[in-house]
Amino acid sequence: MSLGTRQNTQGDGLPDGDSGVIAAAERIREAVESVIEGKPDVVRIALTVLLAEGHLLIEDIPGVGKTMLAKSLGRAIDCSVQRVQFTPDLLPADITGVSVYHQDRREFEFNPGPVFANIVLGDEINRASPKTQSALLECMEEMQVSVDGETRPLERPFMVVATQNPADMEGTYPLPEAQRDRFMARIAVGYPTPQAELDMIDSHSAESPLDALQPAASAADVHAMVDRVKAIHVAPGVRRYAVDLVTATRTSPALRLGASPRATIHLVRAARAYAALEGRHYVVPDDLQALAVPVLAHRLLPSPEARMERRAPEQVVSEIVARLPIPNPR
């Protein structure tokens, strides 16, 4: 179902005044899908994270379109976009910025780093050292940067879209648990379908479709969508269901590290955005179920027994969703 198709039907949809917000989200989706072919679910999660004011981690093998997805999302929004190629010799100051002393003026001047943008693309984030990776922690959580004892706020909207190669590939460092927890969701692009790959040969052979991508929404549109998402209703029963899902990860014998309270907050915020994209002004348990794996799995660590059985955290979360009873949403 396309974005907004349920609005204003039988009292379930968003109010008439929000039709422009849904239309803007639909334009962004169409713009991104003109570049990322055959991956509507991936694009939908990326847009959900954007509207929920979260950060997105894209993990997959090289060459499947991780960077292209992040770039197309940035270009679809008329906001500032900065790209950082993470390498082993990258320093924290290369991300946050540095104060430079000017001899003629006898004063320091702060040169902002690439993190001072609306959309920050961290390409192959796990090729940098953990010290450099941690430079993003304050930015992602508190929307600010502290350099030389001075705190500088970041622009809004602000979203970090990080790509990473699988941890078993050469030259990679695993992301620290604290940093993984700050990403609202993790997705994998995956291989395209044969038909989509055939279409890519035609669309990418002459020039990149990214070059023809025009902004589909302004910063004001994004602000309006984010404000609308915050007003989406979450009934007490649905909130309790979100807590039950997260609590189940902490008690599962297949996991040695469950999801944090931050994960609960992220799950509810993402569900609000997901509901808005469905044209609803309220969250239902189905929204939480659809988002449980991308929002929770990357925060979890399997137990030694689960590793021996090759049970991935994604599988454990799916099992929890399948067995956990759905409460009355009221």
C-alpha cells in the first residue's frame, strides 16, 4: 500500500490538514525508489527513521547500493548533505571539526566538520577505529558537538545514515554496543531481483540516476512531517506491548544482551512514523511487529548456545514476536 492511501477513510486517516505532509512523504519515497529499484521495504524503513528523528545503519556486502540509498535519501530532501568516508586513519576531529589558530588575528577559529549537516552519510563506518566511531555518539544522541570546551548545536533535521560491511570482512572493526544502540534501525539492502537488475543495466549504463534526482521536499516539509509524527496516538495497551517485546529480549535464554530502554523509545517513535506513512493517526500492534526486527535485532548479542545453533538475533526477535500475545490496544 502506498503512503497515505488510507487517509480520510472511515475516520481512520489523518486530518485533512495533514494531506500535504503525506503527499511530501510520498514524493520523497518515489524519488528514492527511482534510484533504488525493487526495494520498497528498504526505502520505507529509511523514510520511517527519517520522520522519527532517528539514525539508520545499513549493513550489507559491497556493491548492493548501500551508499546509493543514503545519497538518494539525502538528495530527495532539500537539505544539506555531507559524506564521510571512514578509513583506519580517520580522526575524531575530521568528523566534528577543529579549532585553528590564526596568527594574524591571534585568535582561534572553529572550522566545522561534516557532521554539521542535515544528512550525514558515514560510509563504511566500521573501517575506522572505535575511537573515531565514538565521535558520533554525542552528535547522534544529544544533537550537539562539544569541541574545546564549547558546545555547538547541530542543524535540524539531523540524521546519520551509516553503511558498514559485514564484520567478518577484511579491515573492519565491530561497532561498539553503545554506538549500535544509538541507531534506531538497521537494514540490509540485499541483492536485487533479476528483473530489477536488468532494469539497472539500462538506467545505470549511460549515467547514474542519482544525477537526475531532484529534491522532492524542503526542510520545512520535513519539519512538518516530524511534528505530525510526534502527534500520532499510542494507546496504553500498545505501549505495554512495546515494553513486553523489549522485556522478552532481556529474558530470552538465546540472548546474553537484551535491548535497552532506549530501544523501547526508538520502537515507539518508529511505530508513530510507520503509522503516519500508512495514513493513520494511531499506532497498532502490527506496526510494532513490522519494526521489531529492524529496530531491535542489531542491539542484541546471542548467547554462546545460540551461536552454536547459528540462531541470529533477527531469528530470535521473530520468534518473540510470534509467541508473545497481543494485548488489547485500548
